[in-house]
Amino acid sequence: MKKRVAIVGSGNWGCAIAKIVGNNCTHHPHLEDEVRMWVFEEMVKGRKLTDIINEEHENVKYMPGVKLPTNVIADPDVVSATRGANVLIFVLPHQFLGGLCKKIKGNHAQDCIAVSLIKGVHFDSKGMVLISDMIKEGLNGMDVSVLMGANLAKEVAGGAFCETTIGYNVEENGKLLHTIFNDPLFHVTIINDVPGVEICGALKNIVALGAGFTDGMGLGDNSKAAIIRIGLMEMKKFIQSRYPSVKDATFFESCGVADLIVTCYGGRNRRCAEAFVKAGGRKSFEELERELLNGQKLQGTLTIKEVMQILQREGIVDQYPLFKSIYNIAFEKAPVESMLATLGCFELEQVLMAKNQFGQVVTKRTVVYYGKAGDRRAAL
């Protein structure tokens, strides 16, 4: 029996992935041709967005200029879009999941599985909650995999070669998802590590804020490389302290170091953080989000708030100097130069003095102490 695929979400990433999924569903005999895509209904220049997508095969608001396959059908009713589905692809802000899962539950096929493309995690009073677990709980224990990687939506939609990682619990389901997503220009690797793949996709947005702060200060690629490296180490430490089963190798997949690099050079979190610095404190991240992101959400600021709550509750903030510094700059009005002071073994006054003298942040070669006392890992 052919598998029916439904997509829940239709933003720029949703449309980019719909292009791949739509094409694959017409080429594989075990998949139904038609792919229904739930679209939050909006009016665009007096027309319903779903009508525009179905008539012109283009999401003119979130992915203009990119044609979707004709077998991808926009549907404003999530119940109709997911009816009888064997595979549910979730690609939307996680804040909408609770209400949507209530509508979807019991409407899908009995053997239905899900895959989350949502780059984020949720936090409650007990700590971190995986988005995949939220979906699983909302859909009566359904098996949920995750897909994360160095996948800027515009480049994926434009057909630029890239890689991605699917983390699975059940190998058979991972193999099915491979057929749905893999194509010659979108290379999929499947691994048995859902939490590792998923949390990398969330924490990298924090590090991207640090990369943006670096760009806003006018520092070069060497400095950004140091921030990326230190950020990866803090990501790894945070994840494995909570999920010891997460494999070291996961951090070297597309979902790990590759996604971190591309986000720190080309993502929305980096862009807004750079603008935040250049605005000199005159604009909040909320204002920049509205100005720069065309309705998209800034994930890094939300994630660092929630991560800091955990670190503060556990009394281990000082073990994560980069995360601490990014939070203080974003929400406690700390000067952006304090990021270098936090990571190094020099005083903030020295950094500011160097900046005032030379017009940019210039320091002597300073060893950054990271991890255990005396463990020398990097230099700025």
C-alpha cells in the first residue's frame, strides 16, 4: 500500500522541503503522488495564500520565485491536509504544535510516523523538552524522527547541493524517510540519535548570535572561527550532560558542525545579532525581527533565555562562558565587547581601551581558558 505524505507548515523552509518531497513522491512507487501541505491562511494582495499556491504553485510571501511541484496541494484545514497520512512532516514554529496536534490526533493512518524539521527545543519547569517528544506525546506515542542540517532554505529551494541528517529511533522508519527526502542535490544521512541531531539544531542558533556580535564589532574570520569552536564545545557539553547516549560522531554530521558553520555565516540569527550591535542598543531584537525577517521568528534569543534558566537553576552558568556572555549582551545590556572578556583572561577595561585607541577591538594574543582549570583550548 502506498504511503501518503503530508506537510504541516508552509514557511520558507516548509516550501523548500515541499519541493523535494513533492518531486520524490512522484518518482517512488511506494509513495502516493499527492502531497497535502497545511498552510496558515493569509490574505496577500486581496487573495488567499492557499489559492495563490494552488493556482500559481508558488508561495509568494515566504518563498517568492520558487515554483512548487504541481502535486503539492495547499490546504488551509489541518484536519483535511493530514487525513489518512502515513507520514507527517512538521515544519513550523513549535509554539503552534499543541493546538495542531489536538486536531491531527486520530485523523491520520494507524501506522503513521512523523518527522520534525523544527529547529528548537521547548523548556518547562523540569528543564528541556525535545520537540520530537512533544509531537510524540501529542499524537498518542507516535514514532517521531528528526531532520536537521546545514540547510539554508533559499539554497535548498534553488537546488544548491547540501547535506542533511535524519535522526531515527526505528531504523525501518529512518529508511522510509530517506526515500522521501533524499535526492542527488539533497544528500541525506540517517543515524540512530534523535536527541543529538535535534538539540544541535536548536543550540547552534545561540552560537550564531555570538557570530553576529563578532561581525557587528567588525572583527574578522579568525575571531568568528574561535566563537564557532568554543560554541561547539559548549553545545557538546550541554547536550551530553543531559543525554549521555548522544554520540560524539553526531557533532560531525551535517546537523552538527556543518549546520553551526552555515548558521554563523548565513542565518537569520547571525544577521539580526549583527544589526543589534550596529544599532548601538537603540533597537531590541523584537524590533529587528519585525524589520528583517518578513514574519519569520528569531530562534536564538528564545533558546538562550531558556538555556540560561536551566544553567542558573543548576548553578553552572560559569561553565558556559560563551552562552553566559551572549545572554548578558542580548538581555542584560552588557557591552558587546564583554564577549571577548568573558572568554579570555583579561579585563573588560583592557578591551575597551584597545577599541578606543585603534577604533576596533584589538588585543594581545590572549589564551582563552576553557573547560577544566588550566585547559588551554583557543586563543583570541
